[in-house]
Amino acid sequence: MAVTLSLVLLFGVLLLLLLRFKALGIGAAVVAVLFGFYLADTDAHHTITDLIDAVTNAIPHP
């Protein structure tokens, strides 16, 4: 899947920035959880991947 690699990179960069600027809130927790799920191949990975696919497909493409 082409979107997965891009999302791992995006979540990784966001997590590094949030940790660097000590922005520890609900946003950092969500980014960290998503980053962890994409890095680890757990049973929940397929559910989260389906959710992200649904969100990216819902965004209109020009």
C-alpha cells in the first residue's frame, strides 16, 4: 500500500516534533499510538489500516 509508508513517515515526523517541543497532550498520544500501530504488525493493524483507507478515500481528489 502506497499510503502506509507515507503515513509512517508523517506520524514519525509529527511524533518527533511533538516530543521536541514538549507538546504532550491528546494529540501527541494519538500520533504516538498511530505511529506504533503502523510500525508494529498487530491484529489491530488491519482495522486501523481500513480506517485510514476510508478516511483517505473520503477526501475528494482534484
